[in-house]
Amino acid sequence: MAAERAVAAPPAVGGICPPRYHEAMQLEFTAVFRPVPEGYVAFVEELPGANTQGATLAEARENLAEAVRLVLEVNRSVLAAPMPRDSSEHQPQ
């Protein structure tokens, strides 16, 4: 099992963060690559859902970088979405 440290710059999400916030922020993750008969499986310990596979180590690295980017993008879009109102506020008394 091989582990590597990877740094990812977070994608910008409109309106959430002050200007230049993402320029200063870097995220660091531990990428784990395990050889299997078909090639390699890979995952990021700190980021549930960021996992993949590849026929070669290089392919697994490339696929994992994309998986991390997509998971971060989805997580940020969920955070950027308006929160639903509590349904009890709108029920007649």
C-alpha cells in the first residue's frame, strides 16, 4: 500500500467566500493506492466518496485527482444551496 500527500486548490463557489479566499486556501489530503490484480485502487482517507481505480498507477492518480475535484465541487454546491425552511413555521395553528 502506498500513501501520498496531495494538495488541492478548492474550486470557486460564487458568493460564499470573500475575494481572494481560495487563492490562499490549500487543502491537503492523503491519497492511498493499493495494487490489485487488475491494476490499482485508490482513495482519499479524508474525503468520503473520493475513490477510483486504474490499470496503471499513473491512471489511478489521474482518476483520483478528478474524483477529488468532483467530490469537492458537489460538496461546495450543496453548501451554497439555500437552506430549506422549517416546515413547522408555515403550518396553520
